[in-house]
Amino acid sequence: MAAYKGIEYLRRRLAQKRIRVLKRYEYYEMKQTVRDMDISTPDELKFWRNNALGWCTKAVDTLANRLVFREFRDDNFNMNEIFNMNNPDIMVDSAILSALIAGCSFVYISADDEGYPRLQVIDGANATGLMDQITGLLTEGYAVLERDDMQRPILEAYFTAEETIILKEGEESGRWANPTEHPLLVPIVFRPDAKRPFGHSWISRAGMNLVDAASRTLKRAEITAEFYSVPQKYVTGLDPDAEVLDRWRATITTMLTFTKDQDGDKPTLGQFQQASMNPHLDMMRLLASMFGGDAGLTMDDMGFPSENPSSAEAIKAAHESLRGTARKAQKTFGSGLLNVGYLAACLRDQYPYQRSQVYLTQAIWEPLFEPDASMMASIGDGAYKINQVVPDYIDSEAIRDLTGVRGGA
């Protein structure tokens, strides 16, 4: 039996990482608390600290929406059937979205009453483990399957190469043999590296700081809008014994009457310079531009639309940074999904296949950008010319990879 760190070690490890993951979820769900500078905000508005701003949500969803898993190609172990039996449209999308927010998500593999694999996604705030960086599989893992209203674990699972142990309220309630020789908890990782094998969140620290700054700018703009809507006026030289004006009536009335006093003097009316919204709008555009540069988004994506509509090619060119990130994500997510299918096939067949046996199988994704009519024509023209030089070099399968359009039988 291999030497393991144990469940207590993994519990402490999860507790350390959970705070960071939950903070990213707060920004994704627009529930974060923004620190106020306490400089320009009136005392009456000190309670107003949160302004929901969906930039982090937009950044994550824009990338997640581009990553559409299609199937496994050269599927020697019939892994597509396992995925199709586990609602892949929801399961895969959920794993990808959680991985983009937290840096990684996990897929818990178990068997139903008939021994067929079940796939369940667990977010990065409720699972952890130790990774073999060569295969991307865990050497041991731990997951919280259920929590109470106080976020205390009720149902936990501890995964090793030999067995899966289920604990309910801290006490062991079940133990199942593991025929796969790998823990049945598989990480789906976004942007891993040698230092951080469990990846990086797409919601960066820079992005969170920019959202905080934009939220404060939005709050100041909202306060300034009150003064912009109703400019401040003043009256000088009014007799001290004159009737006090009602502020609101004096603001909205179309005619005010002021008579001379007994000495023949009359009051002087004036208006303060109207507050300008331009500094706040310029600041928002600056912050939006900086956030867009960090997340690979254009100003159109950030809510500052351009006058001229863009073609499919122009949109693709504008999102070149995002396209490169999505291409890289397809590779790492594809490797994780392949690991899920591999272990699920081992569990289904009750046999520990070698990881090297699935090297021919590839995860296939839909095109990152759907082509428009002109792009479809260009692809068709290019494919025709290439096939004239090299017959049958581009077949229907290659055309589908380029366009996402499935041809007839």
C-alpha cells in the first residue's frame, strides 16, 4: 500500500485554499464587498458600499461559452457512451465553468446500482488532493459532498488508489474497493504550471482590483448624478425676516417672486457650476479598457459599443488574445476530460487499463468562433484548392472541425 498523507492533511489543505476560491465566486456572483476610500462619500451614504458590476462574470462566461466539448475521437474504450449517459451538456460545462473560476474543478466517479459509472462535478472549494504531474491524476484525494447551513461538512469522501471511503458527520459510513488503481477523483485544471499544478483562476487579482475601482467610480458617479440632475442654487441679500423658502418647491417651480424691502434693496439669485459626469465616464472607460486587456475582451464586450458592427473576421481578430487562451484551455481541459473517461472506463469494466492505452483518443471541440457566410465561402474555396493539389486531404471531418457544421450521411 502506498504511503498517504491522510484525510486530516487534506482537510487542512482544503481549508487553506477554500477562502481564495470562495472569494473568486463572490466576484463571479457579484456579491463582493468593496472597500470604500471614505474620502468623498457623504455620511448619509456610508452604507452604500456595494455596486454590482458584472465584469468578472462577463470575462468568465465569455471564455466558457467558447469552450464547447463535442466528443472523443478514436474512442477505443467507448468513453463517449459514458459521457452521453451522464448528461454531458451540463456536466462538462459545469466542470469548465468551475475550473475557470477556481483554477480547477473535480469530477467524482462512482458506480450506480448496476455498476455503471456516474460523473459528478465538485467545485474547487470542496475538493482537493495530491497530483501526479506526469499523468494529471491524483495520488490521493478528498472531497466534501454535502455541507450543512453553517458550511460544516456533513458528507465527505476520501479517495485512494485502493478504495473510496465515505464519512458521514466524521464517522465512516461506507468503503468501496477501487479497481482502477487511481483515486476516483479527477482534476479539471485551467492554466497549470510547474509551480501551481492545480492551475490559475481566470479571475485574476488585477481583475478584482479593477472591478473594485470601477465599483467605487460607479458609486461616485451615482452620487454626482444627483447634483447633476438638480443644480445647486443660492440667494443673497434676502431680508432676514423673509419667509423661508421650501427647497423642493423653489427648485421645481417655474416662477419665483422676490419683492424689494423697505429700503428698496432686492435679493440676488445665482447658481453654482453644474457638476460634470465626464470625469466619471472617462474613468470608467479607462478601467474597462484595462480590464478588457487583462481578460482578452474588447470595449464592445465591456459595454462601450462601437458605432460600426463588426464582421465575423473582425470579431475574431479583435479577440485574438482570448482565442489563444481558449486554445490553450482546450488542451488542458481535454486532458482532464480524457482522464475522467479513462478512469470511468476502468470502473465500468472492473479492469485497471494502462493510461498509455488511451493515447490515441483525443478530445474534440467545436470551433471557437462560428463562421459567417463569407468565412464559410472562404473555407470552402480554400478546401477545394488544397484538395486539387493533394486529393482528399481535407475531408468532411476536417470541414466540420473548421466550421462546426455537420454534413449529411
